[in-house]
Amino acid sequence: MSKGNAQEARFIAIMGVTGCGKSTELKRRLGAKKRPRTVIWSPKEKIDNYAALYPGSVVVRTVSEVLQVVKVAGKRAGFHVVFVPTLERKKDAAMFDVVCKIAIAAENLTLIVEELHSVTTPSHAPHGWSLVNFMGRGCGVEVFGLSQRPASVDKAFMGSLSEIWCGELPHPPDQETVAKIIGCPVQDITALCGYKSIHKEMRTKKITRK
């Protein structure tokens, strides 16, 4: 990724219920292209084990630890940070705010946010996350946002996407949200089950079903 390159600093949503293949899709994408600088927000790290993706990953639980790693790396050196939040929404939203601000300041990295609905709402997001949506591409920040509940994710992110991938979603509000973003009948979303998925590339408007 290069600073200011909107083509490479992409915003990608990966949505679906647990077990539909979200993590598999993310890890497939991460494995397909070298990403030397990553910050991963991982509420279920014991299960997802994102630290295993990159040798030398640092697993942290405080904002100051993230800042220290990024400061040492500077603007060019590689790093891989996995942040494990507390699962207390108010505390996590505050820490997520700062982690996002650190990502913007660091530039040229990949920011991966698991369970995005746990730190945003449709009408509100921490200021740092708003900055990522507003300035991220210009700073070379690529974003992957994952969630089981797309209807509960902030609209700024959902309206800024380069791509959206969706697996099974059992709840009608989530189905309707994704159908509107993709521009397909809601029945196409309700029909997803098992490992079936639908993907849309926003720039080309190409829709792929698997």
C-alpha cells in the first residue's frame, strides 16, 4: 500500500453469522498478499488466533502497548499487533477510538476489526473510527471490518466500502441492510446458508455468488 492510493487502501466488509466462513475468507485474503504492517482488533482471540497468521505478532491488551510497537516501527518498519479488548462495551469503545487514531498516525497499514458491531452503532462511532473512514484511504490504511450484525454497524463504514462479502445472516434487519448495500433482492441474502456467499465489488458493481 502507498499513501494516498485509494485503489490499494481498500475498505472491505465481511459479514455473516458465526460459522459461515468469515474468518476463513479474511485469512484467505490476508494470505494472498503480503501485508507487513497490521493492527488486528480481536475480541475472540482465543478462538480466532490471529496472532498465528504472522510470526512475531505481539498480542496486547492496552493502548499504550499498541503505541509503543508503532512508535518503534516508525513509518516504514513492519509490525503485527493483535489487540484483545475487555468485552466491556464502554471501555472497549474508548480504547478502539485511540487504536484507530494510532493507525491513522502510523499510516500505510492494514486495520482489521472483528465484531465491529461491538464498538459502533448505526448512528455513532468513536471519533478515531470516524477518522479512519474519512481519512484512511489518504493515509494508506486498508480496512477489513467483520461483523455478525451488519445492521448494527455504523453507516459511515458501510457507505464507504470498496467490497462487501456476505455469508449466512439469520436476522431480517441484517439481511435487509446487506441487500440494500449490494443492490440485490433480500431473498438472495435470506437464501444464504452453510458456506454459500455473495460478494460485490463496488467500483465495477460485479456481484459474485458462491
